[in-house]
Amino acid sequence: MSIATYGVFPGTLSLLLLLSYPFTLHAFRCGDGLVSVGDSKGKVLIECGKPTFKEKVGDRETRKKGTGTKTKGAKSSKTVEQWTYNCGKDDFIYILTFEGGKLVKEGTDGRGRGASECKGSN
């Protein structure tokens, strides 16, 4: 095997691995704006407008580690909420998940229907 052939194989393998990796949405374009994980609900509302649908899906409890073996850490709870944006028949339905007022996850839920309800979209 020549060195030139070996040099091509890792790139080809990397490309195959990249194409087979399941992609997740990391940013959501709203008209001229862009929101991403870590943004506040306020920023999302300003950039994207009112969602098609909002729902509280639960609470997430977290506990800070205590300092001793018998000491339990302080417990806190964050509200988990999902905002749905129907961006119309030529786009997707986007689901934005918030924990404690911060965007933590973005994804899609199939193709949109009817006219777009997303700010800046037709």
C-alpha cells in the first residue's frame, strides 16, 4: 500500500463517520435573528415572536453535593417548558426546550403545516 493511498483513507473514513452521525439542531433562525442553547426565554421571544404552542412539561430537581458524608446538599427545582414553532409547509415544526428560563435543547418534530407562524418567514 502506498503512502498516498493511506493518506486518502482516513479522510474518507472521517467523512463516512460524519455523514452517519445523527445531527441535532444547535441554532434556530428566526427571521433575521438566531437563537441557540443558553439563550433566555426573553431573547427567544424577542427574536422569534410568540410560539404557536407553549407547555410546561415538568420540573427538574438538582441537588448540590454536600461537604460531609452525611450532609445532603441543597435541593433546587427548575421548570421545564417546551415552545413549539410551526414554520409552515415549506419548513419544520421546531421544539425549543427551556429549563429554568434558559434554552437547553432545540429540535424538530416533522414538517410544518399551513402558513408559517414563525417571525420573518413567509
